[in-house]
Amino acid sequence: MWFSDADEGKQKLKQFDNVFDDIKQVIDYQPHIVLVATNTVADFITGIKVQIFHGFNAQKRPVKSVGFSHFKIRGFFDLYCTQGPSTTKGFQELAEKLAYFKVVETGWSKVDPLFPIQEKTVPKDRPTILISSTFTEKLSLAYNQQLYTEIQRLIQTKQFDFMLILHPKMEQHIINKWQKLCCDNFNYYDTTDLNPLFKKADILLADTTSAIQEFILQRKPAIAFNNKNNHNYLINIKRVSQLEKALKLDIANLDEIYHHMNQFIQQLHPYNDGKSSLRIIDESIKFLHADKQNLKSKPLNLNRKFNVRKRLGHFTFHTYNRAFTLKK
């Protein structure tokens, strides 16, 4: 069964029949396993709470205690299904320290549709460029007027076909502005299903968004405009004047970038079989039946629990602070 308390999620779930409309139905269902892509979950429903993640670690927001917000523990989950060695290491260290959840590496279900990868080279004539931007203004290329003007110029040259996706939280006036560029070789897509666009694109142009990590799993080049981390597996540019040359892949160290990209993928998400979702289900069922006496109770977490109740409009003192076990 599916459930979302957010309006955007509810719209997406209208295509399915197996959907709960309100939290009362979820409580009555008494699930054994709850798979969660968001940062919080209702602690007053039954079942093990499994974090499956809604993005890769884009390293946007440093957090003093854990390095980056991707590794921030919020006290709701019993099992973390991690994406690859770089994620597993961070959460495993926290699991050993806190001792109330388990970590298992499965790969990330969101990228399953990318596989198997269709190997192809970037065409020299009129490659397809996918532009993707985060919604945080200080990190977002969509707010940069100089870049906008340069894209506008490049459209006129007919050297590239452009596709644009913007974060669903992007301010509407920014979306409207970019939509004005639409023509035969510039298309805007109002979607959160990025995998078909990833497959179609030859090159990604982005900023500091986790879409970069998803895209390069295909071993295709990504250009990062003012990326705050300057990763060695990206074509990093800081000035708009560098863009056209970068889009033509006229880069001296391109082979070196591909080498670093392959190394990074092995740490980020080494699974290319498209079966991460299956591993998540298998590991969740295994954990459901496992002996959990060695796990501590989850923290009281009163403030976050209150906020969950407020958001769902369901106030109760009932909570499950220990991981649920279903006897075989």
C-alpha cells in the first residue's frame, strides 16, 4: 500500500489503486514494513521503519556533528538501506555509536530504471544537453542571469538540443522565465521522473544537485556550474564564458575525468543490475524476522514526534520505540 501526506505525493499516487487516503487507514492496516523516502515517519504506526532515501549525498549542507545532512540521524528508523560504500561507511559508524538501528547496503531503488546502461558516445553534431538545477537560490544556476543569456544565445546557434528540468520547489517566476526559451531545440519538462531524460541526454549541465550523481551512473559527462565542491569527476566551470567549450567537451583532461568518475561510481553506487529494489525488500523481510534484542530503544525525540503528529493531524501518546519483530 502507498501513503503520502503531501499534496504533491498524493497527486503522483492517483495512478494507483492501492493507496491510503488518511493516516487512520495506515494505522488500521498495521503494516509489518514501512519503506520511507522522506526524513521522518509516523512513529505511532506498527512495523519496522526502513529508510530508503530520496537522494544521493550532494554535499549541499555541512552539519558539524556528522559532516553533511545526508548523514543526519533523526531517530525514526530501524533499518537504513544504503546506496553504496560511501554511504554505508557513514551510517555504519553512526549505527555502532547509537546502537538502535541496523545498516545494510542494497543500492538505491530510484535508479533501477537506469539499468542496464546503453553504451553510446556523445555525438559531435548537435548533442542533447540536459539542464538541471537545485532550488536553493545561492546554489542554483537557474537564478544566474548571465548563464540564462548565454543559453539563450546558444539556442540560436543550433549546435545543441536542450532539455530543462527544474526542482519542483523552484519559485514560479523562475520557471516562467526559463519556459520563455522553449522552441524546437529547447524543451522544458515539468516532471520528477528524471530517468527517461537521463537516458536521452548526452551531457548534463547542473550546479550542486544530487541529480549529478544519478546522471553519471550512466558514465556520461556532467558539467558543474559553480559547484561548491569542485569534484574531480566533473567538468567544473566557474565562468559563463567557459560554457560553450565545455558543452563541446573540448577539455584537456577529459580522460582523467572519466577515470575519476569510474572510481567515484564504485563508491557511490556500484550496483548496475537494476535490482536494488529487490534487495531492499529481501533485506527488510530478513530484518523483520531477525532477533533485535541487541538493539537499543530509539530516542524519545519529542519535538520531531510532535511535528509529525501536527502535520498528520493525528495526536496520540502511542509510539513504537523498539524495532518491530515478526515471529516466523
